[in-house]
Amino acid sequence: QLTGLSKASTDEIPNITNHKKVSSQWVYWYRDKASRDSVSSLLSKTPLDQDTIFNISPIDKHLVVAIIIDNDCIKTTLHLPTGAVVDRHNFSAKLTKTWHEEKWQDLLNNLPESVQLVVGEQSFSQTEFSDSEWFSANHNQLLQQNETWQMVFSVEREEAIEQNQLLISTIEQTFSSFLPLYRFIAWHRENDFIDVTKKIQETKELKRQKVKFTKGAQVRITAGLLSGKIGVVDNIDSKN
């Protein structure tokens, strides 16, 4: 079920990627390196402000499915941050197709009843958000508003300790139920509803057009170890 996904974990030491605090520990799965490289140029264009400039962790930019543990509970989650603009746009575009909208509704109906949808400070039960009328009325707002939302299954500390080894199968079952939703939402070359590949090619072509030099032109190196030396342009790559 995890084929093609990369596994990672959040840092256990406070640093810039976790905003200098560790309130929980995440083990998470998200798109593989090839897919990350494909969308990196689009994610780098995400507008930054003083509240988001240090949102540089993968869990700030990509849809992830995760297991999270803190002092009060252990939970599994499908986590869609505000910075995951490629996944958000792909999901929104996909839901405009009637067949895919029906498929999404089926996935929601198959989730365990204990799963909640958390949007900002609001929580909705599985019975609420799996209702077709509720989701049709709210999904545009969910995808466009500037808030992280997540599907969450949580086991409180005391119950987790009491379950002991049974906790493993409980977590495994709910984690597995999130994976089809992840595959449905996450952008991938085989799940591309926003022409990402085309946009990347257009960006590269624009860069090529802005190049001031031509092959064979003489240039003077202005910085680095070869500063002051004269060279001849032999090749211009896609990164200029």
C-alpha cells in the first residue's frame, strides 16, 4: 500500500523546521523524490509572509499520511497543510469531474466512524462530513480557505496503554483507510488534473528565453575562484 511513497519523521530536537519546539513526534509518508522534484518549482512560488516564511518542513508543503504521538494521545492522520498548493489545486480540479466526485464520496463513507475532519478550530464527525450534501456545500470552502485540514483518528493516552498490543492493529486499520484518500488527492504524474508537467515545461522555456548569452559567446567570470578569467559559453542548461 505504501509503494512509491517516501517515509520520514519530524525532528526530535527543536530547530527552525519545527519552529523551535517539539510538541509531538511524526512518522509520515508522502510523495517520492521524483515527484517532489517535479513540483518543487511550483511550491517555491508559494507566497510567503512572516507567519509562513519558516514553514519549510515537508509536512508544511505536501499532503502526508502520518502516525503522530504526543504526551496525551496517539493518532493517525491525513494532513493537508495550507502550503500544499499543488495537492489542493489537483484535488479541487479532480472533484469537478462527476465520476471522481462520486468516488471520493465512496471513500469518505468507508472511513471508520471514529474519524473526524478537523479544519482550523472546527471538528466534524464522520457522519457529518461523509454526507454528500454536506461535502458538496463545503468542499470549495475547504480547499480555498487558508487553513490546514486533516482527517484524524485519535486514541487517548489511557486507552492506548490499556489496549497494549491491540493498539497496533487499531492504528494499522485506520492508517490503511487513509491511504486511498491520499492516492485520490495527491498530485502524481498519473494523477495530474492541473497539467503540472505542462506548466513545468512552460517555466523552463521562459527561463531559456531570458538568457542573455548564446553558445560560443565570450564571457568574463565575475565571481568565485575563476573571477576575472575569460571563458566561452559551451552549453546553456535548463537552469541557465
